[in-house]
Amino acid sequence: MIKNIDKNKVIIDSADSNSLPYVTRNRIPIGATLEKLLFGRITVIDNEITKGCELNSEIIGKAQGFHLVSSLDGSSQTMAFIALFGDEGHEDDDAISFFGVHRMATHESYIVVVGGSGKYENARGYAKIETLHLHYDQHKSTNGMETLFQITVYL
């Protein structure tokens, strides 16, 4: 038996009474590519946190989490990450957790501090994210431009 729900076909095999229904996808329209029909991209965050934006700036921690493009034009990113601070071997002693939507089209946007550990136990507040575009003359190791976030945290 085949049931047509919206544009997907739900197939239930009547020959086997124990079978579960499954869905078949429609074909992609002529001239369209999968990239044109889908949007969104998820990117893992696993970056060093530095005191400044200079190439030789002191490393004070690590950021880990993810961000995903959450708008058709790519101008908004939903972010969930944790900033880990500490010494070598003890980098997870103190941490702050963040969540929110970063609007890339604006110079600055705000996300929420949703918790922490160590000296930031149960932290609450917000963070201002500024997008910095550094040209290759400031960062010789990149191919043209490097995008950095400058994050100011208010607890």
C-alpha cells in the first residue's frame, strides 16, 4: 500500500504484516541541485583563545563546541560552545558555556552565558561578539583573510 503524504510517498508492505512503513524521497526537480534545495552547515569549534588578535598573542584557553548556519543567506549562526581556561594539563578547571544566535551581517551581536564551572560555577550573563576581518598582512599564514571573533563577556 502506498500513501502520498505531501510530496513524499509512505510505503507499507502489505505482504509482511510486521513491516514498518518507510518514506521514499521525491526526485530533485530538473535543473536543481541538492545544494540549491538545502541550506545550513554545521562547523565544529575547536580553537585557541588568545588575549589579543595578534598572531603571537598569548594563548589563555580553548573554545570547543559548534556553530551552524541557521538562515538561508548565511548571515546568522546558532552557536553553542564552551570556553575552557587553565594551565597546561588543567585546561578544563574553569569554563564558561555560551549559547545564542550570532548575526554575521552586523558588526556586533549578543549571545547568552548559560553556565560555567570552577570559578565560573553557575555563571549567568551575556557576551558581545564582534566579527574582525584581518587582512593577510596581519596574518601571514592564511590565504588572504582571517575572520576572528572578539568576545567580551559580562557576568
